[in-house]
Amino acid sequence: MFKIVIIMIISLMAMSLFTGCVQRDMPLNKNNANNNFWAELTNVDDVNMSDFDDNLTVSEMMMTEDAEENKMGRIAFPISEYTHLARTGKGTVKGTIYVKDAYDRRIFGASTRLYLNPITSYSEQWYQESYLGGYKMQEADSRLFNYLKFTASDNNGEFAFYGVPSGSYYLIGTVKCGEECGYDGVKNIRIASRVSVHGNQIIKKDLTRMAE
């Protein structure tokens, strides 16, 4: 009888070992700054695509509701530049995203997506013509999504990217601001800044600008 009990216990332990240790892909938690990844490594079911529509394709990829023919054309997607980019790394980029009002008060970007966009001739055109110049540009090549790394800030606007390869990037994010910034309604304030990472560096860089 004792042997039978022992056998049953061992069997139950084996069952729990093989059934309880399978880790499912976790859905994106926008409040968890540690949950960041390359776009191509993401299961589409784990991402709220409406979030991409609001924050990436509209605010940060510079797509608007205007007709495509009325927007500035993009240069051809430089495949050779992107295929030479490193895909793994040990660097860290961390900081806080916020805008400042006229009284130097901080309005934090809580639970918002942030992106690392590798600096290439393609992203440089966007930065110069759209972000700095204010021109509306045609839809970005869909292949660009495979080279973005993204994360989300917490409720205090703090964010972190881990496993960042050595290189230079545009750090991009959006802060929603309304009456506290002097606007009649809520406005998405896009912020972009250059950042470079080498080896296992930990780069601390806030993403900020003045509210217009």
C-alpha cells in the first residue's frame, strides 16, 4: 500500500511538471516598461492594433487623413541599410517622457507607447522634413515596422528599453495634453530625439519638449 501511495505522488508531481511549466506568450502590458520587443518578434494577437493606429501610424509615422497625393513622397526604402543593422544587443535606454507648460510644470506621458527607430537615410528624411519641418508625408513602407523596438511608459511617464543593439536611434513618443497645456481639447504632442547606444551602456535620457 505504501508503494502505491509513493507511485501516485510521483505521478502527480510529473504531471504538474509537464503541464504547469509551459509559459504562454504574455500580452502587452502598457504599464510595464520592461515589456519591450522588436516588432517582428511580436504575436499580432498580443498587440492592440488600434493603439498602433492612434500612436504609431498617425502621430509617429506621420500618416494623416489627407489624400496620399497631397503629402510629401518618401525616398525608396533603403533595404541595404536596414539589413546591416544589428538585431541583438545589451544596451539600455531609460528615462521619462513629459512636456512642459509655460510655467515649467511637467505633464507626463502616462501609459504611452515609445519607439526606437534606427537612424538611416529613410528615418532621417522623416526627422528633417516631418518632425522638424512640419510636412505631411506619405505612408511609411511597411518593412520599417520590422526594425522598430517599442515599449510603454508607466503611470509616471517612466520607460525603459532593454537589449538594445549598438547604434543610433530616434527615440519617439507622444504625450496627450489638454487644458493643462492651454488647449481647448486633447492634443497628441509628438516628441523625438536622437540617442546612441554602445555595448552594454545604460543611457538615461528624458524625452521632453515645451507644449506649443
